Amino acid sequence: MIMKLNITNTLLIALLTGTLAGTSSCDKVDFGTINDNPNQTAVPVTSALLTNAISGIGARSWDAGGLSNLSGYYSQLYTETQYTEASRYAKTTTNWDGVYAGVLYDLQNIINYNSDSKTADLVVENGSNANQIAVARILKAYNFWYLTDLWGDIPYFEALKAQGAIPYDSQELIYADLLKELKEAVDQFDAGAAAKGDILYNGNIAAWKKFGNSIRLLIALQMSKANPTLGKSEFVAALSHPAGVIDENSENAALSYPGGNFLNPVYNYYNVTKRDDLAVTATLLDFLNATGDLRNTKFGGTALNAPSTVGFPYGLTRDNAVAFANTHTNFARPLIAVSTATTAVPVVTAAHVFLARAEAAQLTWTGENVEAMYNAGITASWQQWGINNAGALGDYLAHADVALAGGDVAEKIATQRWIGVYPNGWQAWDITRKTGFPVLSPAPGMPQIPVRLNYGTNEPQLNPENYATAAAKFTANGEANSQYAPVWWDK
């Protein structure tokens, strides 16, 4: 069972129609009420800001044609079937402006309104100040983690302050601060009213604490090669926190859609916009098919309730991709077999956490049993996708390419993590870049798989000096701002 983030039409309408209070002043002339907007609320609608910020979290997991799909191409969960430039590593022109100006500014405003003595008493009607701030800090950390893992160094400490050109901060310092923010946020919750507008856990503070600890645990593990000392201490602290971590599917976070104008992105992509240019790779499905993994019937299809286990060869040229599509019309489109207009998209699940715990145990960061955590993660993933066939699961866990007995244990754990985060391309790319597993071949004729997104086209225009400094740091093959220059934790 997935705990869903329910975006209600009422809350979304409130978000779109509610406006935030604005003030203006003039030292010499008093205009009275001439500039007052009679339709403007006097109280900042922090509940609407929170709803909007949470609703955007789905794009971090599966966003057809967006950033998560770029990383999905590079981690070989997906491939293009018609116009194949992105799957073949064309340099991107993608900008991060929408995340900063949208979700992150909404979250920062929640923090500001609840921290400022002039507004704190007003917004308390939307939950205690501490609880609103804690939720916003957790979501800010999650979104900044996403940004820094895609690009590396990004504006962070001075961002969201509206002070002109903003310097880029090193990913190493950002990671340390994200861990601090998550720890403090989880411990900041108080016994007051829960935050309103919470379409993630509906005011369940205990669940928010588990979510925050789980993100902290995953971030700590991502730095296992770059700073194993800090990574280990933070992983252990998150795992042993009294509030706990996500460890059952009833606690999973997933974004659900109400239908109408707010559709599941997979349903919208294939059934509304009528796109048909994405496929699940043969890289993924061939492995699932060969090992008897019944998730192969859930990850892709040709239509609702019509699963397909036919993977599409990865990274083909346009001519070869069109030829394959024409002769294999039953290739698997991502998630289409299981996605309706209102189906939830997973964000952070028990499977993610258990398999991360397996890797941490294999690294001797904890005293947990590696095999127990590994099997628990796979089991949770099968059940998350509605597969409850005990016999098939037992056979799968005993398969030579799956069982930890024999072979490379680190490779098997990483491979199951890569499968377990599906459909989250960003998280899959994190795993393949850090661990090197599963071993992926570049697109045919291409020398290397990208290891970061190059900075978008807006930054050289809007923030030229700071951009130039950051771009020079990511130089590879004689090119600054290269997509082949690794981020800090990619050792």
C-alpha cells in the first residue's frame, strides 16, 4: 500500500486564487488606500504555498520530457524511440529556474512568514510556527538535494534571498548543510497544530519525521566514497533516531492526482498529449525477464492493463530507433500498464530505505544483517507494485544473479537499488554514478555516459561571473561546464 499525496481540487483552487499580502510605503506621500487591492488577503496563505510545494515533488520522480527523464536516460531506465538526441547525450540547455522560482521560493516564504515576528502570529492559523518551518525545511532539503546531484555546485547558501548575482557553493558544503537541516527539522516539530495544506501526510507529524530521517539516511549514503566518515555517522544517527525511518509500505510517500485538470503525468503523456516516444530499456527489462522478476509486468506496457516485457534497445540512432519501433510495436512504454488518471507516483519508499540499509551494512557502517536488509528491500518493492506471489519471490531471491551468496555483493545490492527506485531516473542515476553498477554501456557509437547536467543557457546571461567560476571547475576534455566532469561524491 502506498501512502498517497492527495492533491484536492479545493486546495489547488485555493493555491491559484489566494494571494500573498504585499506592502508598499513612501516616506513623503501618503496615498491612503488608493493602492489597496480589495481582493488581496491580509494573511499570507502558507497552507496554499505548502500544497504547491508538495505537488511539485512528483516531478522529481517522473517527469516526462523533463529533468528526471534526462537522468532516466543516463541511468538507462528509459530511452527515446523517435528523436533520440537526449538518449545519445546531446548537450542540454536545461535551466533550473522553475525549481528555484517555484517550489523553493514557496518553501522559503513559509519559513520567512513563520519566523518573522510581524507575520508569525498571523500564519499560525495554518499550523504551529515550528511545525510549518520543520516541514518546509525537509522539503527544501529534498529539492536542493535533487538540484545539486544533477548539477554539482549550485547557488545554495545565498539563494532565495533576492540579492542579485548569487555565488555557487560547493556540493561538499551543501551536503553537510542538508544533513544539518534535516536533523534540525526533524527535531523542531512541536506538540502544536500540524501544518495545513499538507497533502503528503495529512498532518501526521510522526510520518514527516520518518520521511526526514529517510532522506537524511539516503543523502548520507550517497557520500560513502567522498566522505565516508561523515556519511557513516549521519547514516547511523538517522537510522537510530527515535522517530525512525520509513520501513513499511504503508508509510511510503507517493504523489497522487485528483484527475480533471490534474492528471497523473504518465496518463497525461500517453493518453492526453498522445506522445509515444519513450520506452523502458532492454537494459532493465532483459534483466528482469531473465531473473523471473515479476516487476517486469508493472514497469511498462502498451496500454492500461496491457503489460509489456519487451524492452527497447538503449540509445539507438533515430533511423535505427524508428526501425525497431515499427517492427516491435509492443515495446514497453514507462508505467503505462498501471497508470490511470489518478495513480500515485512513488517518491521515497520502504524499498529505497531497506536497500540503502543493505549497502550501509555491506560497508560495515552498521551491524545490521546485509542479506536480511537486502531481501526486505526486494520484498517491499514487489509488494509496493502489488506483487504478492510468495513462491515466485522465493525463486527470485534464490536466483544466481540475485542471491547474495556468490558473485559481487556490492554489485548485486546496487543493481537492486537501481531497480527499486524505478521510475525515479534521478535516484537511479545517483546509484549508477556512485557505485558503477549495474555496469552500463554508452549509447552505440558514443564514448561515455554523462555524469552531470551542464549548466543551462540562462546562467551565463543572468549570473555570468559566478557561472564562469563554477563552469571552470567542471572541465573535462578541454571543455568547461562539461557533462563529463563528475560531481563531488562521484569518486
